Amino acid sequence: MTDPIVHLLRRATFGFTAKSLAEARKLGVTAWLDRQLNPAAIADQACDEVLRRLPLAGASAATVRSSVAQHSYEAFGQLGRAAVARAAWSERQLFESAVMFWSNHLHVTAPSSGVWDTRADYDAQVIRKHAFGKYADMLKASARHPAMLTYLDQRSSTKAHPNENYARELMELHTVGLEYSEADVKAAARLLTGMTVGKSGAYVYDASAHATGPVRILGFDHANAKADGETAALAFLDHLARHRATAERIATKLCVRFVADEAPASLVTRLADVYLANDTAIVPVLRALFTSAEFAASAGRKTRTPFEDMIATIRALGLQPSSSGVKDLDALYNAMVDAGNAPFRWAAPNGYPDVTAAWQSPAAFVLRCNLHLNLAAGWYPKQLTRPADLLKSLVPALPATYGALVDALAIRLIGEKLPAAHTAAVLSVVSKLPNTVLKSVGGDAPYLIALVLDSPSFQLR
């Protein structure tokens, strides 16, 4: 049976470290959640130091424009590398997990055309600012941010030529799902006209571009009689955020992210109730999810994405950032480009898939195995700070047999022993049996470590 603390950290973080696992066991589930759900109270100096090397990762549009050439990809690159650093080394692990969830839900591809100067600000002022706040506030912030307005073509929508792209995705992806009609899309597109980007590159409301006239959309009725229709548009966004279908959609997506590929219907209903009872507040929903019976029973029902696998490997091995520069982050980010799972790079507006089938293939598994060995052996990226003796840092005292060594590595890296057949498979690569007497490991150490990381048990979240 999986240790409940190990299970919690596999799901609510990007993978446990020796320190985080010991801390969680000392605190217990409730106190650990209390601490993680109050990220401002958690010191994060080591991660903050790395982020200072990436000054454009959360910069305002004005700062990006004054720092790099027009249409430069530099801010995109720094934003992606910051996501790697935060996942790997932030102490605020549940917050960073929630940030990644909401980034995927209110997705703006990076890099993508037209948002070179605003995408980093979107991350800071929409996603990170509201990740533990209220979804209604996050949705309205997204709807009024130049990155989203540009990405989904809302900035070009006028009363003469309403653009339906944002209106459609607002309902289908960001809120109620496939509950709308084509008439709803047309009415929403008209209602949202006027929300655009000004000459300065910032959000503005242009009353002269707004289409007036009564609207009825998914139970929302408004006379929409004034040219200054921003108030009506914001009321519509509030209506969508508080719609029962939105509550159930967000609850389902949170369950798929943190519980199982097939969201438990009973938990979806309860989380939707919590969401609505707390006026779209996110923290009560997360607390209810992680303390639910369905979550406790879900061990083995989620598989790591390539990004999660890489970050969990870094954390399990105790690898730390380089003392200066970002070449280590460049290498890790580019490894995820190769794997098709670099932060924010999903091309479509629906965000990365979060189910096992999307990430399973022989080629994808080979990429994981190669990265495990590169990280365990210190071959790539070389700039990461490593323990002087990696094996000794993982297993301080060598046990008597090779089988006991693999058991010790699995407990340290995964939180539990491997099945006997998997232990035998690991040892077959170095031509040993579980009962072979262990005198020294030598050059086999990185291979044994990597093979434990290759096991199906480590692939599970």
C-alpha cells in the first residue's frame, strides 16, 4: 500500500526531495496542506536567487519592450526557463503546481505571434496573481489582458466585424464547456466588442467599437443598451465563472490533474459544490480535493508527463542549480522541447493534455531513459550542482546485497520498493542477482540509479 504522505507529495508537488518528504511526515497531511496553501509565508530564497538571472520572466510589457528588440523571443525563453526553475527548486510546490494547472487552463502559447512583449506579464498578473484567489477574478483579468486579447483575436473584434474566436474559447475552454449554441457565440462576441488593446499596447475599452442590443447567453440576460458596455461584459464573465457547468468543468479538470485520468464523479460533484459555495475561491477546492477519500484511493492512477518526470528526477537526485548563469536551465528546457512538453509551448489554445495516453510511446520512453541516465551520471546538463558522491547521498551505507541496494534506492527515489521482478530486471543489466554479495558498486552506480528511475513505479505520479 502506498504511503499516504508519499502519495500526496507525488501529486501535489513536482516530486519529493529527502527534505520535503521528511518535513511532510513530520507535519502530517493537514498541517502540510495548511503550510503549502499559504505560500507567501514560505521562504524561497534559493529559487528566488535563480529567478534573478531571468529578469524578463515576469516583467511588464514596458520593461520587455525597453529591454529587447521588437518580436524578440528572449522574454518567452526566460519565462519557460523560470517555470523549470520554479518546479525544480521552489519550496512553494503546491502553488507552483496550481500555477501550471491554471496556465494550461487559460492557455496562451509561448512563443506565439503578437505576445512577445506581454506574455511574461500575463503569467505574473493573471495566473500567478490569482492562482490561489478566486477564479472569477482570474477569468476577468485574463479577459482584459493584452496577451489573451491578442492570442484569441479579441483585439480585432468590432461592432462592424465581431470576431468570435475569444467568445467561443471563453465558453468552451475557459468556463462552461460544450454547453453553448452558435447563437450564444454570436451574442457573446457582440457583447465583448470594445474590449481591446490600445496604441500603447495595454488593455483599453473602446466604447466606439461596442455593439449594443439585448443579449441572452446561457441564462445571462442584459439590455446592453449603452455604447460603454464594459460593465455588461464583466457581468457576463462573472456569470460564466459562477455557472454550475463551469464549476463542474473546473472540478473535472482538477480531478484529472491531481486524482485520475477518469475523474471520479462523486468528487467532481463535491468539488463543484465547494467552488460555488466559496464564490469561486480556489484554495477551499484544493483542500477538499487533497483530503478526499477519492484522492486517497487514487494511487497508481496518474502518470507523469515528460516535464514532471524530468523535474521529479532532479528533485529525487538532489540536483541543484548552477552557481551562476542559466546554461543548465537552457539544457533542461531544450530537453523538454525535444520531448514535446516544454512549458507553455502547446500550440493549440486548449493546453497540454493531462492523461497517460497522450504521453506514452516507445520513443517518449527512450527519451525519459536517456535523460535519467544523463542526470544520474552528470553528463547533461553538466552545469547542475551535484552531490560529491551521488550514490552515497542516496544510500549512505551500502547494504550487503545488490537486491538490498536496489530496494534502498527505490525507497529513496520512489518512496517504496520495486516489485521483485522489476528489481531483478534492473540488476540483469549489470549481470547481478538480488542475492549477489555487494562489495562495491563502482562505475555501475549511475546505471543502477537510472534504471530505478526508468521503472514503471517512478513514472507514476
